[in-house]
Amino acid sequence: MNSQPSSHNEQSLESISEYAQRTSSHAAAAADSVTDTFVHRILGVPGALIGSVQVPDPRPLSQRLSIWHYWWQAHLLDCVIDAGQRHLREGDITAAQEELHRARALLRGINVRNYGRFANDYFDDMAWLTLAVGRMNSFCIELTGANDVAAQDAGAALFEQLAKGISPVGGMSWRKSKRDFVNAAATAPTALAYVRAGDPKTAAALMDWMNETLWDAERSLYIDGVNVRGDEYEYERGEFTYNQGTALGALLSLAASGVPCEVDPAERAERLIVGIVKHMTEEVEFLSGARRRILISHGDGDGGLFTGILVRYLGMAASSPLLSDEARALASTLVYSTARALWEGRREFDPDLPMNEYGIDPNEIRGKALVQFSPRFTEPMSKVVKPG
């Protein structure tokens, strides 16, 4: 056997390396664009950051304070941790430490904006933040060798709240003021949070309820939830990308834990990926002329987060040794194709360009470019929102 790599293999390895560098630079550009555009100090409090809902924001301060997007901030924190982990993988310890500092400031900002506590009316909101602070603590351990006290304190407070949301029927109630609506949006991320926290039995019980009650076997997807009417269920049959994402993450984590479940979680995860491919994708034409299937998008507002959540857990599936090669390939292809569509449809702009001056070209780049991505993945940003 020839121990020397062939020139073909060398070229393949070089291409993979170049591709990894390119996608890393794309991720860095996206992350920088989010933090530079949206993240700012909250109410002048030192060391406390928050993400703006929109930029520019023409709403009066009273309206901005009365409308609170708690779960958006939880996902922003998750993405800050993503950036930190990417820097750590690449050996840039200084940049990784900066992201950990940003994460701590954002967690403090969430607490300030939420009136000095982490409790919220919505159990799904709290589940999202529980997942984010758990990852924050793990990242801190990996980077510094020690736990993050703020993340641990937040996690303890949040788990205390989540324990109150488990419904007598078996899943998680959506919110405190509507305990009779038990849904996937709260149940799946809570199950994932429990298994990550070392309590797979509680996670398995939650997912057993989802598999029995919310699984649509014909479409291989999870429906949204049920309204509990005494001994009967009134079904809400909407199927949303983000629910499939957290269910996929919970199934994979349960499969890795080895805890007994009523349904084989790895097998169910593979069926779920097939359902996602069949029912939650659309075709796009890339600049090269190639046509591929990518994940569907849901516009802006809350919907702007939906597909991103699914992508996070498809990425987890793509590298899971518990799944078949075919399932991993399906997940990987969806992630890369959707990312490519977003990147090709981007618009880059210079935030410091004097737009009020006569004759300024809004597409001109003089300094650092920031990136905007289309809320409709099959259409470029230049079509969806005009420059300027």
C-alpha cells in the first residue's frame, strides 16, 4: 500500500482547507455585521449590552420599552458563543476572550432589560435562554478552565422556572398565563436543556410525550401543539421549522445519552430529516446556474429566526456518528446550500458612507463593509430591500 498521498488527494485536501477558510471568513463577516449593527449598551449601564430590534428604530422610547423580544436576545447570545467557539477553533484566543466578554455583557443586559430577573411569562423563551447560558458556561470552561458564575446563576434560576412549566399531560406549557396550551416550542428546547444538564430521564419523558402526541407520521414532522380540553386534545397542526430543529437536537442528545426512550431517538431523527427535506425546502438557482434545494425562509420579525434555529441542529446532525451516512449527507447539504444561497444574495454596504450627500452611490465601499442578508433566501437582498 502506498503511504504517500496522491496528487488528487493533496488537491482535495487543499480545496477543503481553502473552502474552510472561505466559509470561516463568511461567518466572521456575518457575526461582525450583527454585532456592529445591532448590539449596543442598554440605557447607559456599564458592561450591559442588548440587541436592537431594528436599525434605525423610529419608535418612541415608550414603545421600545413596552415591547420586549426576550427570545431574540437568547438567540443573539447563542450566536455570540458561536463566534467565540470559531475563534477558539482557529487558535485566536484573544478574539475568543472578546466574545466571552461580549456574552457576559449581553447576559447582563438581558437581565437589566428584564427588570433584574430571568423569569418570564413564556416557558419557550426561558428554554431558549437556558440553552444559550449552558453553552456559554461550556465555552467558558473550554476557554478558561473555569465555570462562568453569571451563566451558572442564570441557568439555576431558569431551570427553577422550567420545572414549573411541565404540564400534567406530559409536555411543557407554552406560557404561565396559558397553561392549557402544551406545545413543541416549549417542550423540545426544554428537553434538550435537561439532557445537556445531565437529566436525560426528564428529557426522555418530555420527548416521549412529543413523539406520542405531536408526531405526524405521514409527513415525518412535529406539529405545533395541543390545547388541553379536559381529557381531550384540540390540535394545533401548524408545522414550523424551528420546532423541527430543537426536536432534532433533543433526539440526537437523547440518543447519545443512552437513556431508554419509547421511540428510538436516532431512528426518529433520521425520519425527521427526511420530512424536513420533503416539506421544508424550496429550489434556488445559484449564480453558477446550478439548482439546489434549500431550507424555506419565513421573512423577518419572529419568522426571521425560525430557519436559523433549524440550521443549528441540522449542523449537529451533519456531524453525528449516531446517524447513517445518508442522513448526515442530507443534513450537511441543506446547511451548506442554504448558507450559499444567503451569501450569494447578500448586500455589502459601508455604514459610514455619508448617505445625505448628493450623488453618493449606496453600493460604494470606502471603509469596512457590513453585510445584510435577504429574509427571502431565494431572492437577493437587492430585490427585497433597495439600497439606501
